[in-house]
Amino acid sequence: MAIVKRTRWDSRTAFVLAAIGSAIGLGNIWRFPYICYKYGGGAFLIPYFVALLTAGIPLLILEFAIGHRMEGSAPLSFAKISKKTEWLGWFALLIGFGIVCYYAVIMAWSAKYLISSFTLAWGADTKTFFFSKVLNISGGVFEIGRPQGWIVLALFFCWICIVLATWKGIKTVGKVVYVTVTLPWVLLIIFVIRGLTLPGAIDGIRYFLTPNFKALANLEVWHAAYSQIFFTLTVGFGVMIAYASFLPRKSDIVNNALIISLSNCATSYIAGFAVFSTLGYYAHISGTTVANVMKSGPELAFVTYPTIINHLPLAPLFGVFFFLMLLTLGIDSAFSLTEAIVAGVRDKFRWSQKATNITIAGIAFVVGLIFTTRAGLYWLDIVDHFMNNFGLFIVGFLEAIFIGYIFGADKLRKYANNLSELSVGRWWDLIIRYFVPIVSLVLLIWTLKDRLLKPYGGYSRLAEFLGGWLVIIIFVIISILLSIKGKREV
């Protein structure tokens, strides 16, 4: 069977921007600031950077090197190591697929709020607007109800945008990222500058950075740090393997990994200033403390921030800026996850780029309809927890084992060093062979123990099983079936 010529990135800049765009997402804006606040303030930066140095950067180097050497998507790259390991590549892609299905729904919410920003349609009671008028949320996880029409339409629009962004693969992605990566950065800087000039901003920044070193003795803090690093760098999704496979043969591996890792973490840190300065302002005008206005996840973005925007001069303008930033952050991550899946399917079955794009988007759209129902937020919460706390750690653990002991960590390190200006030493071998597997396994066992003692988030055991354990099991089964069937590029 003839080898299909692989498309290449137009430039190193396009690759770096695309990888940074994949890494930088909604989690930088609402997840990092919240967990930093929750787990020790400024002290959380210690486990965060430890996780970056001992897992994030080493695994990113691993994924770049394996994708570049094998010139394939995650399934193809692992298949070239051993046919028995191909299933891990598919499992990584399916974890990303599970995430992009609900990620696109969050983008749909952002699109709705972007339109609402022009008239501040959320009004004074932003909580009621979000939960009752936007989501029409039900009283429980099994009170599903019908999909909300406007969310379905917005979701369909978002998938059209994702498909268009990946229409010709990396040729299209390499052009789109110049807008979708730089624009949110510009908007983020605007919010930082505006936030720091608001009354009470210093109280919010102090709350963000004041260290609580006692928190470092809590294993949950370290779990949060490693989980954030895995998620925010997009390691364990197969994205970085696919992106690296499109690099020219003489491309730096180590430098690219360092640039992308540090850019992503710097964005998270700067986002903390944007978020907490405005929360300090909100606490100031409300006559309360920052702790009382701090929220996490969707409530921070779609309830707290609209309330703050209501009190800003030129409120509609800042509303448009904020939700445009969320939308562009979301689409970068969404189309990178999609492109990784598309690359895997194309390598395996030789479908055309356009047919694969439309097929994957159609399936994801249908699956995502569960998150557009009245109980959608509950199911999103459950699936998100299991994808991030089990799926990614399983992939990270097995990636390190397969590369460390089957392919050979030293062999991959030498390959990366031969292409790179900066070299990594034997310490990298030790991290891949011992440290990453041990840490991943310990955190998996710790999370599993927690889940066995009590269901996640107070949901019923049945809901937890259907939205979590069953999804993981189905993904494993599909991964194994895909690895033993169909054509494969050799």
C-alpha cells in the first residue's frame, strides 16, 4: 500500500500558534484562577510549577517527539511502536472527543452571551438569566427534558465554525490561528489593564496571591495541580502527537515544547490578574469580601462576570470583549481536538479530509445534544470530572509506560535532542519511566478511592455510572475494536 504524502505546516509560527491555541482555553480563564484561590493562593504556584516541570513539559516533549518520529496521528504512532499499543492512541482521541462534545456546548453559551452583550440582556439578576432563561435547568440529573432550541442552533453554528477551521486540515488551521490565538491575548491584556485600574482591585489580587503554605500538605492540592497541567497543556488527548506529525523533518522538538508550555502557563497566571482584579472591584462595590463573590466554572463566566460588566463604564463593549474572548479561546481548543480525531480516522481508514470532518462533527453534534437538555449542565459536570480525573491520567500513565519500557525513553530522547537546540538529559528518561507513572498511578488510586467512598458531586450512583464509568468503559471497548479492524497506513 502506498504511503500517503503528509501535509506540512506552512511555518514554525503556525505550528507554535496552533499548539498554544490548543493549550490555552477556557480552563485558563475560569479553572486556574479558581483552583489557585481554593488551594493555597500564591502557594499553589509551587505544586503547579512542580507539575509543569515533572510531568507537563516532559510529556509534551514525548508527544512531540513520538508524533514527529512516527509521522502519524496518536493511533498510528502507537501502532508503529507495537500493534498492541494502538488502542491507547484511540483511547486518547476518544477522551478528547468526549470533552469536545460538551466544550462546543459551552461555546454555544458564549455565542448566546456575545449576542446578549450588545443590550446587556441578562439584566440585574444574572443568576436567574443563566440558570432559568438560558439553560432552563431542571431540578435533577434525570429530569432531562427536551433539548433547548436556541442552544441546539448555537451548537450547530459552533460546529460549522469548527468544521470550517479544519476544512483543509492544518492548511486551514495554520491560517485561522493567527486570529483565534492573538485576538484573545489582546482582549486578555485589555481586561488586565482595565481590571487593575478599578477600585478594590488590589484586594482581589492580594486574595489571588497570598500564600497558604499549609495547603501544600494536602494531597488534593497536588492532584489539582497535575490535573490542571494535563488538561491545560492538552497532553493525553493525542492533539500534540497529531500536530507534531505535520512538522517538517528538521524541526526543533525541545524548544517548541518549552515555548508552548511556558506561554500557556503565563497565560493562566496573567488571567488570574484579570479575574481577581475584577472580583476585587465587585466585592468593593457590593460591600463584601472577595471570598463571597468567588465562583468556579460556568457560574464565574456566565453569572459573576455579567454582573461585574453591568457596573463597568461602556458595559456593552466590555461584555462583547469578554464573551468574544471566551468564544475564540473555546474554538482553538475545540478544533485542535477535532483535528486530532480527524487525523486518526484518516490515517486508519483513508477517508478524505472533508468527509472525515463532516462525519466527526455530525457525530459530536448528536452526542452533544444531551448537554443541550434541561439537565445538560449536570451531565456536563459528571463527564468533565471523569474525562479529566480518570481519562487523562490513564493516558498519561500508559504513555509513559509504553514509551519508557516498550519503545525506549533513551531512544526517543536522543531523537529529540538530535533535532533540538536545547538538549534534555537522562533525567528525562527517569521522569518518563518512573516519576510520571508513579504520580499518575497514585493520583488515579486516590481519586478512585474518593469515588468509591462517595459519588461525585452528590449525584446518584446511577448518574455517576452512566456519565462517568460507562463512558470510560465504552471508550476502552471502541479503542480496542478500532485497533484490530480497518486499514492502516504502513
